[in-house]
Amino acid sequence: MRIIIVGCGRIGSGLAKRLGQDDVGLAVIDQDPRTFSHLEKDFKGTQITGVGFDRDVLLKAGIEQCDALAAVTSNDEANVLIARIARLFFNVPRVVCALHDPRKSDIYNRLGLLVFDPMSWGVNRVADLISFSHFNVSMSIGNVDILEIEIPTLLVGRKVADLSIPGEISVISINRGNQTLIPLLNTTFENRDRLHLVVSSLSVNKLESLLGL
């Protein structure tokens, strides 16, 4: 797997550190070579100095064989331009870009771009950690949350269908021992299962009721 990260600030360097643990081919692009000092000393990927939307720079980074690209510079317009070039001209399968002004998110979502607001994401994550919530929020996309929970005792032996509401709540994976399963509606919950669920923010109360919380 090959991944390109455009922008080597806090987000880009942190992403490179995290992905570097997964034995993937990484290329990091930034127009300021001094930012590469943020990378780990043992970073094994490629460091490329240049503008992230320059065709020659992207080709040097290996975009023609790229599986995913993250545009995480401090400039929203640059991130969107890089993301659109990656999607439209190089057909990169998965493209994500940082959006520091969330007021533009609807526009860019309509363009088919997968965007995230680092500040809002971080704030929401900290709020979850300190608010004694029953749920661990792994990710938020608009008004949809991906939650992680351990199956409560009362649902052990029940079916995934018992914890599903079409269009509102869906169990997308079960971590069981050393395995991760993609469940069917008739999959039975077992003790100590950890679940990932997709939940509409308007349906959290319904989820709490189903879980007996």
C-alpha cells in the first residue's frame, strides 16, 4: 500500500508517525523543507520538497501507484485543489483533506470530497473523554458518529438485529478476541465483544435505551 501525505505540520507529521507503524509506503510532501524535522528520526518514507498540487511533484511522490492521499496543509483551498487533482486526474481511490473552515464543508462534500475539521474533531474528542459518556466516539462525520462500546451483559446472546434501527443505528464491526468481524443481522453477540456502530446523533438516546443505559 502506498500513501501520500501533503503537508508536514502537526497533522501531517502525526499522520506519518501513525501510518509508519503499519508497514505502508509513505511519501510526505511540503514546500518548506524545514517541516520535515517534525518527522520521526527513523522515518523510512520519502520526503519531497515542493508544492502539493504540482503535477511533477505528485508524480515524483508516486501518485500513479498511490492507494490513498491526505491533503493536510494549513490552507483549505490548497487542500481541496490537491484532493480534486488526486481524485479526478490520478483516480486515487481514497482521498481525505483537512478543512479548517467548517462553514465550507457542505460545498466540498457536494464535490465528493471526504473532508474533516481538525479543530472540531479534536474538541469533540476531548469533550467525549471528559464528559463521562457511555460511548467512545471514534469518528464524527457531519451528524453521524462512529462509536465503540463493549457489549453490555443484557445483550450477550442477542442478535445484531436487536441493536439495529435502519437509517439510524447500525453495527458495522465486532472485535472478538484477536479477530474483527463484519456482522450479519443474525450474528449473535458474545461476552466481551467490542462493537463499532454507526449512529445518527439524533438517535443516541435510542441507542442508550437499547443498551439499557
